[in-house]
Amino acid sequence: MTDKPVTEDDLHAYIDGVLDDTRRAEVSAYLKKYPEIASRFASYSVQRGMLHSTLDPVAEEPVPTRLNLTHMIAPRRQNRVSYWRAAAAAAVLLFAGGSGGWYMHYIVSLPREGVTALASEASQSFATYASDPVRPVELRADNMLQLVDWATDRMGRKPVLPDLSKSGYRLMGGRVISTPHGAGLMLMYDNDRGTRLVMLTRPMIVDQNKTMTPHSEGKVDGWAWASDGMGYSLVGSLPSHELHPLANDIRRQVLGQA
């Protein structure tokens, strides 16, 4: 044992597991002597575990395209670094202060890439437009030629308009929407019994070819995939297994017109 006092830094290093064996034994003895301090730092250990379980999967994701070398050496680099440092510090302080729910919301809201981003954009489009009783679509089904021209001009790719009538869903129409990854075409379908579906398609930078995967956001389920540089996501308030055959039908039609 040394006479060196145990500091806050020692206690945090103890929680982080970075002390040498001798100092760790000294801090452990200190915590046994002062149970109220031990209790406080035990809560920090729990928070540390929650942070790891939340952030580790994010750290393992592919680096977003906007953070490639070209962007990193741009003049705005310093501002971006400062922003993220400040955001990270604020998030940790909020969490430690008892605002874990808002911190988790921040983590979940981190920008996404590829079909994951497309799926989220489709779900948000559904939430915004599917319940609109007045103007759920910008151009209706009787004006599809204009919609195709509009979407082709904005996306740089001519879209396919899938037909789901054999499954009981008629095409209501659609609109061109703005996404963080460029313009996309939103199509809306209805079964005339109050159930609506949204399909979102747009060119892909990440995941230009990706197998079909399920996704869920709140009460909205869906399937997303990418083929030949175009992404597709079908979403609705139906269970995932009911949406799957409809998504497969769309995929077959798209491949048939490629």
C-alpha cells in the first residue's frame, strides 16, 4: 500500500479498467472503506456499460460517404470536428444527469447510409403522407406520364411504376420528395379498405446492390433492397410477413424492366 490519496481520476480509471494491479487493489480497498462513494461509482459503471452497448454497433458501421478523405480535408473539417466533440460531450453530460431517454433519442437519430437510410426515409414518407385525407399524392394515377418525367428529371434515372393490382392494391399516384441522399420518388397504393402502402425509390451511393432486408420504425414495417444502383423500400402499417410477398412482386417487376 502507498500513501498516495485516491482521486476522482483514480476512481474513473478504476471503472474504465486502466489501473495497474497495485493501484487497482488500493482503489478497491478505498471503495470498501467508503461505501457511499462505491455506490456512486457503481452507477457510473452501469452507465458505461449502457454507452458501450449503444455506441459499439454504431462504431462498427461503415464510415459514411460524407466523411471520406475528400470531405475530411475540406475547409470545414475543423468546424465538423468541433461540432461532434461538443455533441459527444453534451450527450454524455445529459446521460450522466439523468436524461438518458433524450440521449438515446440522439443516438438513434444519427445519420444513416445505404438501404438503412432508404428504409427510414420511406417510413418517414409514410408517416407524413399516408394519413393525409386531402392530398396524399402530388400527381394522381391518371397523370403518371408526367410523374415519370418529373422523377426522371430529378433523379437522373427513369423509375419503374410497379403494379400491385393483382394483390388488391391500386396505384393512387405519387410525388418527388427530397431526402438527405438526393431526390426520390414516392408512390402510394391503396386497397380501398383504408390500408395504404408507400414505396420509395431513389438512386443509391452506398449499397448499390443489396439483398432484401426487413426493417421496422415505430408502427411502420417494411422491406428494403437495392439493385443496379437503385434502391427500393416498401412500407406500411401491415405486419412484415404480409408486406414480404408484395415487396417480392415489386422486385420481380423492377428486374423484368431493367
